[in-house]
Amino acid sequence: MRAPKLLMIALGFLAIAAPTPGAVGSCGSDALDESADFMSYCQKREELNCTRRFLRNEITAEARDICRWDAVDACGLRAFPNDCRPTRRETEACLRALASFDTLSTSEADLKECKTNALCRATPSDQTDAAVGDAGESP
């Protein structure tokens, strides 16, 4: 009678302690550790920057829309530098910080999640020749 009881305890322990289906290898890398897609990141970041400027009353709604379209075009002409490979985790953290109303009055340069050394200064707003959002700005 004691052996079946021990067997049930052992099986119960294995059911609790054993990995679940699909969890095998879960200690490895995940999709957020992969290199970020430049176009997706760049477009989202630049569009957020335009929206942030609008929400701070720096530009009009029309200028915001022009800014966002120009940002999409500008991102098509840029890329991460060859020695720069930020992860999706790094770029997603920056995008979340930019999208937060809590950081609206904080300049992007002051957001630790968007520090240029982490994201390699690869977006049009970091370039002096970027034609993003200049049309129709309000004073």
C-alpha cells in the first residue's frame, strides 16, 4: 500500500516541477533580443515625435499630418549604421517612452530609453537635413 502512495506523490511532484509543453528551451533568446527592423522603428519614432510636438502645441494639426508623412518618406532614405544593431527590446522601450503622456514634456534626448548611444542616432530627426514637420508650424 505504501508503494502506490509514493508513486502518486512522485508523479504529482513531476507534474508540478516538469516543464510544460512549449516551455522547453524557454531560457534561450526571444524575439525581443533580435535586431530591430529599422523602417518600422524609424517610422513609429518619427510619427510619435510629430504627434508629441502637436500635443505640446508646437505645430498645428495640418503640420502634424505633413510631418508624419514626411517622416515616412525620410525613413526610406535612412538606415541604422553598419556597426549599430539595437534590439527590438531597446527600440520598443524607446517607443513606449515616447508614446507615454507622462513623458510629453520631457525632451527625447532626456529619455533614458531613447539615448542616442543605445539607438545609434539613426533616425531622420537626428539629421540636420531632415525635412520633417517644418511646414505650417505655429509660433
